[in-house]
Amino acid sequence: MTAFLAFEHTNRPILEAIAAQYGGNSTSDPDHPVEAQERYLWRISGRRARRALLDMWPYLRIKRPQAELILTWFGECALKGKVTSSIDEWSLSMKAQMHALNRKGPEVLQ
């Protein structure tokens, strides 16, 4: 199991600029509805995802709880001396917490 960071946007140059800074690349989203505006995806994992999250931390508002959870996961992996963790009870718990955060959405935008 590994942590990853992904963005979806309709403006490809924005995602290409992020990819130039942190690695990865932007691709067309093959699952977007035909009648909808084209969407693009950018995704990275591992140490690059951690670096990007740390750089973006001051600007995160809505997704800050998810970022905090991922940074906690990276911290635990560093203690174990690796970037990825075996699928153990703790990793599965972190995954369940992330799913709950993503399902819930923001209660209040502060």
C-alpha cells in the first residue's frame, strides 16, 4: 500500500505546471462524460507526494484533514524505515479514515 496525491482539473496547463514542479504528468480523464468539459488528471506517489503536500500545506483548507492523514502515514513509514507500508491493520485503518473523510465533504468552509 502506498499513498498518492491526485488532482483533477479542466485546465490542463495548470496540471502541467504542477507536474513540472513535482513530477508525474497530466493525462485526459477517460471516464468523463462525453457531454462534459474535458477533464485532466495528475497523480504522484511516494516521496514526491509528501514533498508536494508539505509545499501546499499552507494553502489547504478543504482537504487539510486528508493531507494531515497522509503526512501522518508518511511519518509512520519513516519510522519503519520505508516509504510504503505493508498492508497491516494500521494501514487499513488509515485507508478507512481517508475514505470516510472523502465521503463526508466539508462541513463548514472557514
